[in-house]
Amino acid sequence: MSEEHYLELCENPVQFEHASSVNNVFFDEANKQVFAVRSGGATGVVVKGPDDKSSVAFRMDDKGEVKCIKFSIGNKILAVQRTSKSVVFPDKRSLKLLKSQSINVNWYQYCPETAVILLSTTVQGNILQPFAFRSGTMSKMSKFEIELPVVPKPAKLSLSERDIAMATIYGQLHVMYLKHHSRTANSTSAEVVLYHLPREGACKKSHVLKLNTTGKFALNIVDNLVVVHHQSSQTSLIFDIKLKEPDCAVNTHQPVLPARSIHPYRIPLSGPAVVPSQPPVPCQLYSSSWSVFQPDIIISASEGYLWYLQVKLPPTVNLLQDKGKLMDFLLRRRDCKMVILSVCSQSTRGVLPVVATVFDKLNQVYKEYLEAEQSYTVAMESGPSRGSAAQKRPVRTQAVIDQSDMYTHVLSSFTERKGVSHKFIIAVLMEYIRSLNQFQITVQHYLYELVIKTLVQHNLFYMLHQFLQYHVLSDSKPLACLLLSLESTYPPAHQLSLDMLKVSLARCSSQITVPSLETRCCSTRCSGRSSRETSG
Amino acid sequence: MASGMQEKQYTPSLLSFFIYNPTFGPREGEEEKKILFYHPSEVEKNEKIRNVGLCEAIVQFTRTFCPTKPAKSLHTQKNRQFFFEPEDNFWIVMVPWFETQCIEKPNKDGKPPTIEYQEEEILDTVYGAVVRQCYSMYKLFNGTFGRAMEAGGVELLTQKLEKFFYRYLQTLHLQSCDLLDVFGGISFFPLDKMTYLKIQSFVNKVEESLSLIKYTAFLYNDQLIWSGLEQDDMRILYKYLTTSLFPRHSEPELAGRDSPLRPEVAGNLLHYGRFLTGPTNLKDPEAKFRFPKIFVSTGDGYEELHLIVYKAMSAAACFMISASVELTREFCEQLDGLVGPQLTLLASDICEQFTINRRISGPEKEPQFKFIYFNHMNLAEKSTIHMRKTASVCLTSVHPDLMKILGDINCDFARVDEDEEIIVKAMTDYWVVGKKSDQRELYVILNQKNANLIEVNEEVKRLCATQFNNIFFLD
């Protein structure tokens, strides 16, 4: 069953002293730091973040219960809140009021990555007003309404802070709403509704994620996937908002994979622990003491751990039967290369239509990258353009699988596999070549060489001949030389190689001497024979 | 031209055609047993025996001079006989009849005109090839003579020969046999790489889904695109398809909408596919059907296969399945469902590509050149001289005399292994150029007033550069 867990907690969590009667734990979402405050700070405050090599420890006077405590970037300035209306900076500094706004707010949420704050307004609380902070200014964004499943009468606060989260998915800011009861009559299960919040313009409802169950949920975002944790079943679901569902309404999504629990976790024996090493115990997943923070953080205050949630791609391969959908899913993930190559290898044990689909999916991405590279090269060569921003060099993600990758990891070993019919081997190779051609990608000559070698190995000369006749195996000098070398096994290769040399030479103007070419004795006879002319 | 002389066109037909095996009646009085097939059958028995005996004698006689290569033809004053021994001791003899093969040459001094027989008009190679083709065609549908002997002795063999040749000889049109019969080539359909790969993909997928299929061939417009069979088998199958099967089915297709000849629409509006062999109407569960059986060579012998020919618009796919398998209606429905839609799509793709290519390459650059091209290696042939090739007619746009010259040049080529070029000045303004380079032969007919050798040579070079720019011809 361990093969089926596609989510896991990171290996090296941040450890801190667990919450207790004397120790309060605070988490700063912006810097992702955990503050363990003992006795109001009198006996010590230990600050630990995932990027910190070691923890920061200090003391401060116990001036009452700490409600909130944070550091600025670089741990330069400490801010402590002890009352509901004041914030204390222990070091004397000066503050300047930049802007003020007067609104009735029920609650707020702040997204540090995008520097956007979301305020819940109105009695029902479902009109959300975002503000964006940018280079010292605060600008009002368009407010929007969250559709409530039930309109309460009389009006009361119906949208809780717990049901809203903000996250960046595929580079776009979304507001996620955990809707517990759908308004539609025939469905009582929960769903997550995504609202796309653009920098400029109106916020619109963009996606609906069907959970097909009810209960308590928590949300994370990992590798552009929406992860929904379900406490009662102790499982999680993932959604990819770019996967199109053929059977559902537009922008409605079902989970990509069947629900599975996060990979079982054993607390490590050693680690950069503040307190003495705790004995290894299996960690209780989905516990009620878990707190989930955006985008991918899970904290267990009672045990003293901060984890990053991660996706494990290899188990997804066997859980998704539709290989086209699997490829669409994998090609959007960060560390996908080796998994995709394993899917390719696996598909060569199946049927041709699936092989064709798999190849087409990855070549689509490969082509897009090649085109981006090419337009960048052209832009660079034509010099800096007037006014427009400098083009960024396209990044080659792991999803770009080129011919060299396919050759090395998939095709080369496939052609050597025992017990496979030679017709099938050739069919798979030709399918890859067809796919490359379909996307107008130039086929590398070593692939043609592989085809020729395989055809010759199995004495499929009549196939070789036909492929060459139709120039399916593109003419090139290396191929022509390979054909010449085959002459002893297959005499017609001589004619084929001469033809190919002629075409290849015509393309480039250089002369090539091929030592193994025998000059043929050619006689030209010319006769002025007249036929039976019946003229006298 | 001398006055009063007439030169008539020669139009050969079949005088006689017989098959014999001398070992079946070696003794005196048993001669009739040697004869396995004789056309025309109404000829008197003794005459049959005499004719066979003569051939036997000639062959025996010539064997003394060359044991390995006995006589191929016999030239007499009035006619020719062509011999072919396809299997040990089995002989096929063909005697064409040339209606007017004599010329009356008026003599001076009031003597009766001398009759000259136009012996040279007839090329051995052409009719020798026709005899071979007769055997190949028989073998395609019946297997070897030896196989019939094993299965049912002389009786079975004579039955099969009678059944096959009685019909086949009626389709022989000797007057239209020419150099192309010597080649027995295959015309390939020109196609761009992408469409070719799509067809490959289609063939591979069908063979995978319907694992019973052993071999596939794909044709478009009577031209071959892909063959899963070895060359020799494909070449005779191709001849059968293009001269017999396709013409038989294309006439109804061309018929008008209301014509009773129009093939019954399968009722399937999803695709245009239908069976050319086998079930004509899949919807009728009572209708019986069978597929023709063919024999193709394998490593160590022959295998018998069902021949399924399935067509959608101008694309035809041949599927060959082992004859030991019984093909049911369900299988045909499965094939129809799988292949019909895909083949229809492919056919329209090919048509589209072809139209695009023609537009790109501009107006026909061919008409100015009359040529025949043949490559011994892949049997690819191309002719701008021959028009529509059907079972009944094969029109050529050049004078038969010129075709004869082509045949002569071909004979010359066959005699030596080396590459050659032969230029012939024919009658009036015609020049014929034959070029042989490494298994390829090219024949060009040029009609140029007052041209000389150098100009002709240049013209041919130009042709090679434009039409055959990706083929290496030694100059």
C-alpha cells in the first residue's frame, strides 16, 4: 500500500518545543517562522524557520500574555502584540502612517507571496474587499461576493475565516472557498469554489472542485495542485485545475486520483532539534492538533513539528488508468522527468494507440519549448527592440523530454528487449517518428539509425526499402554511410546509399569522398540504328 | 515507301496455349497423358499430341547444347512459340497468333509478290514475360503444380488448370503487351512523409487490434503505397488487383446515382468503407460470403491466405489472414467497424495532400517528356506513355514501332551487367534514349525536328535533373 501514497511530509521538518501550559507557539506565515514563547518570554523565546540554519533565542520581559509575535525580514525588527489594540517594538524605532482606510471588517486574511489582504465585510461577511500592497502603496482592488449555499434570514455572519484561503496556483492568485453544502438540490456534498483574483479587473468564480463527501476539510497547494485534506476519513484529494474533464460542466473538476492518506510518517531519530531527541514514534496524521497554512505547510503544535507537504509522483502512475490524462497531469508537475520516462517505457508494454497518445502529449510540450527557444534566439539576434522589455530566456522544465532523453532511457533498451515481436518494435519507433513529424520537430539521425539497425537485424529489408523510397528516413550523410556499410548484407543498399548521398551532397556544397565506394564501370554506347524505315 | 504496299497493324491473339509434363506419359501410346491443359480444347486429339510432341522434341534437342538453359522460344516462318518450365518437368507453351504479320512486297517483272513475314516485330522478352505471368497468376490462386499433385494427383491438377486458364486466357490481350509486361512492375503513389507515416500508423494499429491479420497492403488510386508482402508476391497480387479486381468494382462506383449497378450502400453513414471481396452486405445475416484464397511464399514454402480487400473512396487496404482460420460475420463486422472510419479519414487526407502537392508543384511538367522508368530493386515503374490500364485495354500514346525499339534496347540491357546508355534515331523526327544505371532503366522518347545527338543528350539530362532529381544516375 505504500506504493499508493502520492502525498508525503518532508523528510526534515522544523522542530520546536511543543505547545504546553508554559510554552505558547506562534507561526508567522510571511517568514514561515515558528516562535516558541516560554512564560511570556521570560524564560526564553526560540525562533526557528525552515531557512534558518540555527534557531534564534532571546529573552524578553513578561509583560503579559503574548497574542502575536513576528520578526521582520532578516530578523531585524521584532514586533509583539499583547493587547487587541497595540503592537510593541522593544527596540525604539519611529513609525510613519502611510495610509488609512475605514471599513467594517469581520475578519481578514493576508497572502504574503502576493502582498494582498482580503477583508470580510457586510453582516453576512461574504463580500470580500481585497487590497494590494505594492512599493509602499496600498491600492483597493475590486470587491467581490462569495456565493453562499444558504442565505440566512435574518442576516448573520455566514462566512467564516476558516473557510477561505488564498493561494497562487499556476502563477495566478485565487481565493478558495470551502463550501460545505451545495445549493443544487441533488447534491449535499461539499465543494471548493475558486475565485480568480487578477491584479486588475474583476474577480470571477473560475473553478469548482467536487469533493463528493462532507466533513471537516483543510486546504494546501503543492506543485500547483489543490490538496484537500479530509479529517474523518484521514485521506487527501488532489485537483489540477488545468485538467479538462470531458464529462463535467466547464471548469468543474473531479479529484485527479482516488483519495489516499498522506504517506505514513515516522518521526526521525536525529535532527536539528532544540530539545533533546524524541524517541521515534509513528506520527498521527490528520490529528486535530494539526494546523494547515498556505501554501504547503502543516504544523503539529502538540508534537512540535513544521512540515512542508510534498507530492510523490511515481505512485500516481498506477493509480491513473487513462494514460493520456496521466501524461497531462505529469507534464505540469515540477519533478516529472523520470516518472514520465517510466510511463513511456511502461506504455511500450501495452498497445499502440496508448503509445501514440503518450508520445503526442510529451512532444506537444517539447515543441512548445523549441518554439519558445527559437523565438528567443531570433529576438536576441535581431538586436534589442525599441521599448519592449528584454525577453527572458525560456526555462527548460523537467517536462521537456527531448529525443536524446527518449533514446537513452526508453527506445534504446526497448529495441533490445527479448520476447517482443520485431514488427511491434518497429511500429513503436515509427510511432515516435510520426509524432515528431506531426509536431514538425526535426528527427535526429540517431533515431533513423536505430530504425535501420533494427530492420536489418530482423531481415526486414522490404520494409527498409519502402521507408527509404518514401524518404521517411530523411536523407543525411551519416545514414548514407550506414547504408553503404550494409552492402555486404544487403546489396541493394548500394543503390539506396548512392541516391541518399546525391541528395545530401546537393544540399551542401562540400565534396565528400567515400573510400568504400567502388567506381562502376560505365560504358556509353551510342548507335544510330534506324528502325524498319520503309522509305525506299 | 514503295507504291501499292500496305503495312497493316499487327494484332496478336492466342493461337494455342498448353501445359504438359513429359514424364506423365513417357511410353509409346501414352502421349495423351502428358497433356494437362490445352487451349483451344476443340482441337483434335492427335493434333494436340503432335504439337506437344514437337515442343518436347525441341526442348530435348536444345538441352544437349545447354543443359541448364533450354529453349525459350521457337521461331518459325509463320509464328513463334514460347516455352516456360516453371517447375521441374512442367512446361507451359504459348503460341500467339498475329493476324497480319506479312507484307506483300511487289516484285518487278510481273512475278507474284513475295510475302515477307514480319518476324522482327515480335519481341521474345515481352511474350516470354506474359507466359511467366500466366504461371504466376495461376500460382497466386492455386499454389504450385506440385502442391496440386500432392493434394489430388493429376486429376486435381487438370481440374484446377482447366478452371483457372479457361477464364484467364480470355482476359489476355496480347496486342497490348509490351515492355511494361517485361518489367512486371508496380506503380507507387507519390506521397509526403507525414501522410505516409499516418498510413504506417494505421496499418500497425489495425494489425495489432486484429491479430489474425498476417500481412497488409495499402493502395490508393490503383497505385501501391505500402506492402507487407515480399516483392515477388506483391507484384503478381498488384497485377491482379489493378487489372481484374479494381476495374470490376470501379464501374459500378462510377455509375450514376440511380443506376442499378450502384453498389448497395452499407447503410453506414459513418464511413465509406466496404468489402470488395467477401460480404457485400454485412446487414444481411443470411447472405453467404467467402474470400478468395491466395498463396504467398514463406521462407521454406508457401502459405495459403484469405484475401480481404476493403475499400473506402480511393483507398484500398488488403488484409491477408491465414486460410486455416474461418472468417465469421462477426469478424467482418469488427473489421468494418474498426477500419471503415479510419480508412475513410485517411483517404480524404491523402486526397487533400495530393491536391496541395499538385498545386505547389505547378502544372504538369510531365507531358513534354514521354518516358518509361523501372527500378529492378523495388519494382517501381512509371510511365507517361501508358494511359488507363484496365483488363481490357492499355492505351499507349506512341507508335508501336517505337515501343518495339524500347523492347530492343531492353534486350540489349539484359545481356550485359554494366551500366549503359543507348541512343537510337528512329523514323522521322523521333529519338529514343535508353539509360541503364545500377538496376534502373529509363527510356525516353523525344520528338524533335532536326535535333542532333548532343541536343538529345542534353534533353535527357534535363529530364533526369527535374523528374529524377533524387535518384543517382551515372552519367
